[in-house]
Amino acid sequence: MARTEAVQGWDTDFDVLDAGYIADPFSIWDKLRTTCPVAHTDRRGSTWLPTRYDDVVALAHDVEHFSSLEVGVIPFEGDEPDDPVLLYGLPPISADPPLHTWTRRLLLPWFSHNQVEGYEELTRQLCVGLIDGFLADGHADAASDYAQQIPARVIARILGVPTELADTFTGWVRDVLEFADDAERRARGVEGLLGFFIEQVEKRRTEPGDDLLSELLHTEVEGEPLEESVVLGMAALVLIAGVDTTWSAIGSSLWHLATHPEDRARLVAEPSLMPLAVEELLRAYSPVTMARMVAGDIEFEGCPMKAGDKVLMNFPAANRDPNAFEDADRVVLDRALNRHVAFGSGIHRCAGSNLARMELRIAVEEWLARIPEFHLADPAEVTWAGGQVRGPRILPVVFG
Amino acid sequence: MDPDKCQGHARCYALAPELFSVDDYGQSTVIGDGAVPEGLEDKARLAVANCPEYAIEEIAD
């Protein structure tokens, strides 16, 4: 996926789409942390890259100076039509208070611990069905045949749309996130996704169901129904945020277990480790790096940040900071002290974290229950997607 | 437990459901008066050590 010019130095010219960075960002972060803990680039606009835990957390908590109005770092050509359908972006992720506060409050109950428990059986059956489909073959692509198939179907159920559309959803979300620097693909993804939701909204105005979309359409805030722009933005967010991210976490976890037989054997022998192991895998392979926009000129850790600059919320690097985690680059399945920030920190903590954690746990549990022994078919075949969501996209494994 | 610091990560509830409850908005609270029953001290410490917001504090009695 080398679509970029060679990097001239990671401290002043970093590029999150660089093929080397996507393959192994860890060694780059380790070096930056000690030489230039807040790196900078002018690629795709002035952008900063913090790598230390304390800095990333401080930035996440300072919502006054670091706004969420822009959470992407790849500018979308032709992004600003006169009458945008998504007038408010994708609230609450791309909103500051007060819009953030009330839109988030509308979403949270759909992803509460209790609600998510209700999706556990569906997720388990889905995982079992997928494994049954390839178990006899003796091999599978753990990314595209398995990890990729799970989150989109669960999200479809929550949104109240047919689960057969899951592959279509996945295609749109990849166009929007993974191929964001390909203007044509990105436009196609945005168009497909919005067109779909506009149609679904119309349908639910007359035939409401007991799904998230229907409820948003019939919700009033301060006596007024929600604007359609807000409903569409929230629906698009649930889909975009819930697919690539969780799928990447499942894929990375299976990659780790395929390449670390001692951890795999331990987890098979001690399934009670799962709750801690899931958190540790999330720490070590955090998929998501959202951005913030600098609200006004400010100096942060000696860096002269200008209004409009982007700051990458490098939660994955924070989670590898040796000052915050002992043996930070090693996966310790029963790590006890683990204040990881894979789901962010502060008021924008991932609203779907309960769902993501459940899907990851069930996906790994069911895989190990049926396929306790597996390894990479050929390490050279594995490919990773990167940028703002990192995870394996081609991951062929052989069972036994 | 400091409710102003809690951001709903629910790590405490996931690790020690005997000691914490969590509402529909993710807000966690300590069950009862916060005294940790015998035998659950390790789980309580695990919850403290896993809160990304430093919202839970251990107080010795």
C-alpha cells in the first residue's frame, strides 16, 4: 500500500500512510518517544504526533483547546458542498460540547453493558457459523473469512437493517477509512453509505421499528425533533466506528496468537484469563488513532501549535509507553496494572467499547475452542491496513 | 469512586462485577458502602489498577 513519498525523517516529516509505518509503527514510536516525543509533519496539512502516554491523555482531556470538529487527518477533496447532508459531521465523535453531550447521551444506552449482553448469543452463533464454514478446509484467512465478518453483522442488527448487507457496509466503511486518500473510492463510500441511510430514514418515518434509527427519529430534544442531519450523522458514525475498528482488533489478536504459540497455549489452558487477556491485546494492538483540531494557537510540550493544525491522538503509542507500562512491548496476558487507553480517554471515550470488548472476547474464545492450534501460512502474505485504523487485512493461517 | 472522573470505560465492572455496578450511560458506582468483602481484595485492586481515568481510589481501613 505504498502510496506515499519516502519519509525524510520521522520527527519532522512523519507519514501515517507510509508502508514501513503501517507494517511496524512500534519501533518508530519508541525512537520518537526518546528523541522527539511530539513529532510534526506538513503532509496533508500541519499535523502533530504525540507518542507519550501522559501527553496523549492530557491532550484528550483538554477539549477546550483541542477540538473534535475534525477527527480525520486526510482531507477529503470536494468535501465542502454548499448544502452538506452531514451538516454536523458524525456526532458525537466529531462534535464538541454541547452537541457532543446530548448526542452521546442518546447513543450510550444502546451500547450499555446490559444491552451488549443481549448481543452476545448472536455474536457467538455468528462466530461458530463462520468457523464451521472453513474448519474442514484446514486453513482460512483469519482476517477476511472471520474477523471482517463479525462486527458489521452485529451492527446491522443494532441499526435494524438486514444482516445480508454486512458485506456492502464493510465495503463502504473501507472506502471511507482505509482508502481515504483515494478521492474516488472515498466519495463512493460516502455516497453509498449516505444514500442508504437517507432511504432507511424515510422508511422508518412511516414504519418505525424498535431499532436505533427509529428511536432517533422519534426522539425530541428540548421539545424539537432531531434534525435529519444529526440522525444521519449518528447512524453513519455507528456504522463507520463499529466495523473497521473491532475487526482490526480481532484480526490483530489472532495474528498475535498465530505468532506466539506460548500465549496461545496459555489462553487455551487457562480460559479464565480471557477478561485480562482481551484488555492486554487491546493495549498492545490498539487499532484506533483519531485526531483533534487545535482550536487556537497554543504551545504544548514546547511545540508551537497553530489554530487549525491537527493532532493525532496516538492512543496506540501511549499504550506502548515504557513509562506507563512495564515491559510495554511485550504481551503479558495477565497484566494486572493496565490503564490502557485503546478506547480513548476523557469525554470522547469510545461509546461502543462494551460492544467491541464483547465481540473481541467471543471471537477469540470461539476460535480457540475450535482451533486451539494454528500458525501463519506464510508471514510474507500478511498485509496490514494503517493510517487511523490499524489491523491485518490478509491473514492466512493453517490449523493444527 | 469519583463520579466526575469516571468516563464509562466499565473496566472496573468487567473485572470486578461483585464490587461495582454500571448504569445505562456507563457511569460506575461502588456497590454498598465501598467496604471490600474479604476475599475480594485482589479484584478490588485490579479494578483500581485498570481504571484509565484514575477514578477509583483504595483507602486503607
